[in-house]
Amino acid sequence: MNVIRSVISVFLVILLSLSIAGWIWAGGQPSPKLEGARVVLALCGLLSVGSLALLWSAKQPELSSSE
């Protein structure tokens, strides 16, 4: 289970870093495009951080032996 969490975490960290890079890149855009781009990138970054928090705060199910 931790391997799956780690792989998903790597994907989310990459997504977060791309959102940050996009935020910086969007600074050179005209005003209407700047506002739209930054709203989408901010939502993407917040959802990535929230997903990471939920992913690692969830408890692992206990394996029960039915023998």
C-alpha cells in the first residue's frame, strides 16, 4: 500500500511543481489570460496539497486472518 501511496505522491508533487512553474510563467500574459490562468493553477495546487494530505492521513486497513 505504501508503494502505491508513494507513486501517487510523486505524481502529485510533480503536478504541484508544474502548477508553481505555470504560475510564474503566467505572469507575462495579458491581464484576462493572467487571471484565468492563475485561478486554474491555484485550484490545481490546492487540490494537489489536499490530496496529498488525505492520501497520507488515511489509515491502512488491517489484514485479518480468517483461519
